[in-house]
Amino acid sequence: MNYSSQVEKDYEVRGWYGATQEVLHDGGSATAPLIKAAAGVIIKNPFAGKFVADLSALTAPSAAIGYALGERAVALLGGRPAESYGKGGIAGVAGEQEHVVACVTTTFGDPLREAIGGGAAWISSASKVASAGTAIDIPLAHKDELYIRSHYDAFTFVVPDGPRPDEILICVAVATGGRVHQRVGGMSVADLKATA
């Protein structure tokens, strides 16, 4: 199924966005690169400028957004598997934070997990109301175990002309591993594999 096309049928989409980072070091010796990627979509907010109790019109079709953004983000990793993930979004200033949250519930999250190759841990999230061009730090954590400290990270994502006041930006981020020079201990990926 073409999930991007389905999103465009279910919502009024203005555009799709993506970004990547390739980190080789953070002050120490160069390492194997950490690839981080984010994908986002800007949709029209049907509830901008008014308070509506029932937000199911945003939630019900959001599975397609989860699939589409997951596929797009993983594609940006260039064939490398995703080890961590996160989600979030920004409502334009005529909307509410709750409008973003309505788009990224479990209805969205389970398809995101499937699109990136699975994930047992809950998906870290950030949401806010802001003007066009505001950055959002999408939190990252290991996709199978929230307590793997090495993978606590973020991807700063921005769409320069969005979201406009009557729009919502929904976005996800993925990464191929933990921070490049992580060294503060805690549960490791090796520990996770040993208990599997």
C-alpha cells in the first residue's frame, strides 16, 4: 500500500519533509558514523481557531501517517537498521497541543513501529504550539528498551515555513545507534541481547 497517498486522501497535506545527520565524532576520536534522520508532514488543522471536544477526525486515520513517516525516515538511513525512535509535532498558533497529540496516539505509533522494523519500547514524544519555522527537538530512545541510556538523544527538526497558523506538523526521528561517545554506563544493547 502507498501510505503517503493514503495520508493525502485522509488529510489536506501541504508537504512532506526530511532531514539527516551523519555524526562521526563529538570531540573524541572519529567512530563509525551515527546516522540520524527525521521525516515530517504538514497537514491542515481542521480544528484551528475553535475548541472541539471530539478529535477523532485527526486520530482515526493517523495509522497511515505512522506508516508513511516511518518508511520515509528509515529510507533516509540508507539501508541501515533503526535502533532508536521518537515522535512529535507542532500545532500552528491557531491550534492546540492536543491536536498534535491526537495525531500521534497508539493508532499512529503501532504502524510506526512496524514501518521501522519493530519496537517494544514506548515511543518518546514531544509536542507544542508554535509559529512557522520553530524547531522541535524530537526525543530519541532505544526502540526495544527505554532504559538503554546510550540511546537518549534528540533530533532537531524544522520546517522553515511551517506550520502555518492553521496547520499541524507531525514528525518522527530514527537513529542507527546511540550517541557516538556515550560513556555514562547503565544498561547496554549487549545487556538487552543477552536477556533476549
